[in-house]
Amino acid sequence: MKALTFKRYGKSPEIGFTDLPRPTLQPDEMLVEVHAVGLNPIDNMITTGMFKPVLKFQLPATMGSDLAGVVKEVGSRVKRFKPGDAVFASLFDLGTGSLAEYAVVPERVAAFKPANLDFVQAASVPMVALTSWQAMKERAGVRPGQKVFIPAGSGGIGTMAIQLAKHFGAKVGTTTSTANVELVRGLGADEVIDYKKQAFEKQLSGYDMALGTLKGDEIEKSIGILRAGGKIVSLVGPLDAAFATARRLNFILKFVFGLMSRKIRQLAAKQNVSFSFLFVRPDGGQLSEIGELLQAGQVRPVIDQVFPFQKACEALEYLAQGRAKGKVVVQIKPD
Ligand SMILES: NC(=O)c1ccc[n+]([C@@H]2O[C@H](COP(=O)([O-])OP(=O)(O)OC[C@H]3O[C@@H](n4cnc5c(N)ncnc54)[C@H](OP(=O)(O)O)[C@@H]3O)[C@@H](O)[C@H]2O)c1
């Protein structure tokens, strides 16, 4: 089967198409014929080697992690799915990839594809929806009436997080450039700051929670708009010691991550705000709940561009420019 792989970490990862044997299954796994793959910025970051101590791959490794497709075979212990079922899933953090004609999907990370979405739309959802759900609902416990700040509202995370925050009953503040103001308003954002014209830290205040979606000094600035007792959940680092502990990393990494996040944690503590870093985990149960919201039309995928499989490298390069409005998807098997 054809797969997009990388051969080594670093500046020349040798990304290209490889012919791999069709995978074999463990009892709790399914073989899925991949129809579409939603891309995420981390797909590009993995090849640099920056996540090598945390994410384990056997090289050459198949790239990509989100997918939608059709179950072809099931292992002997798979209970919920059967051949012919349409599913979607994130394979993030499993040491396998999705940019291939077939992928191995453990039953526990899969959910039925919402019937009202095509494969391209469904493939755009898993990582951004799971991350937003885990940050806002699980980690921060966002409640109706609370104010949530979601910077970069027009990105993959932003377009999904705004809609989920509204579903949780929150009021949403966001930042975006002039061209995307109407897009984020249409998704439900209440306070929209055009970052080309205004500084959000001078306009917003009294927020209960902020997502960290942008690197640089955006997280420091976000701390200033939170109320005492507010929470910041960063998706972009710095990594912290709690993350190292949760992943059972060695004490050296725990120490290093503790040092990396010391400054921001101290700043947060001074303002009586909590800081934590979140690393998404694949979760078929949560994805099923999100699937119900999609099916009911309460949230919808926002797609910027769809590339054919042979242009997957161009799709990754386009995403790396950081200007996508919603999601970039690679279509492997046209409907
Ligand atoms: N920790 C985790 O588990 C986890 C999971 C998922 C994602 N992430 C991380 O979360 C970050 C966001 O992911 P994503 O998928 O949303 O990325 P993305 O789709 O590539 O983000 C692109 C968007 O960012 C906007 N943007 C860029 N600079 C901006 C600025 N200064 N202010 C406001 N908006 C700005 C762009 O809008 P304009 O063109 O209008 O500027 C564009 O729409 C990435 O670093 C990703 O790796 C982490």
C-alpha cells in the first residue's frame, strides 16, 4: 500500500511516498481503508525530532494522525465495529500514522462517522475537537456563563474551540486578522479583536479561561486578561513537570520541563491564575460525543483546502505557513 513516510528526524527528513506491506492486526485493532486525512501542525513538527523524547515512531514512519475511512477487517476482540462501518479517529500518540491507503486503528480511539458529514469533513475533526474538549471541559471545567479566550480563532483549533465553547454555554473572546473577522463571528465569537488593529490585552478582561494557541509572548499577555482564580491551558508549551509525570518520563525530563515552565508558572501564580500544558490524547468515547454534536448540527467542520493524496507534501507545506482558515485535508480515496 502507498503511504507518505519520513525516514529520519531533522532538517532533511526525506518525506516521500513509500510502498509498505498492508498492516496486520492485533485482536483489539481494525484495518481501515483511509478516505481522508485531516492535517495538524504537529504532523510537520514530528519530523523535526522536537517530540522524539515523547512520541515514539519506528522509522520510516507514516505521517499524519487524523483520519476518516471504512472498516475492512476487525481483530477478534473488536466489539463495536464491523467491516463496512464508516469511522473517524485520531491516531495521535500511538506510534502509527494515517497518511496511507490503509491504517491500523485500535477500537478504543475510533467513533462512527457522523452520517451528515462526508469523509473529508469527518477527517478534519478528531485532533482539534478532542484537544478543545479536553482543554475546556476536562481540564478547565468551563461552565455556562463563563468567559473563554480562544486566540487565533480562524485556525484549526480556533474554529472548533469557539463552537464547542459556545456549546458549553460560555461567552467567547478571540483574535483574528481583518479578513477573518466575519468567519469567527459566524462561528459564535462574542468579542472579536482584529489583531492587526488592536492589542487584545488592552481590550479584554475578566476572563475565566484562556487557551494557549500561539507561541511567543501571547500566553504571558493572556494571563493579564484572566480574573483571579482563572485558568490558562496551553497547547503550545512550555511543557511542565506535571506533563512529564503523567507520561512517566524520567526525572531529568521532569526537571527540564519544570525549568522550562518556571517563569510562566511564577507569573501566573503572582496573578492568582493557574497554568498547565495539555497534550491531547486519542479517545473514541469523547469522539463519539463530539460526533453527536456534529450530527445534530451544533458544531460544524470548517475546511480551508482539500488536496489529493499525490499533493500531500504541498498540503503539509501549505499548513506550515500558518494561515489556514479552518482545516487542511488530504483526500486519499475520492468519494
Ligand atoms: N498540545 C496539543 O495537544 C495540541 C493539539 C492540537 C494543536 N496544538 C497546537 O495548537 C496550535 C494551533 O493549532 P491550529 O491547528 O489551530 O494551527 P493553524 O490552523 O495552523 O493556525 C492557523 C491560524 O492561526 C492564525 N494566526 C496566526 N498568527 C496569529 C496571531 N498572531 N493572532 C491571531 N491569529 C493568528 C491564522 O490566522 P490569520 O491568517 O488571520 O493570522 C490562521 O487562521 C499549534 O501550535 C498546534 O501545534 C497542540
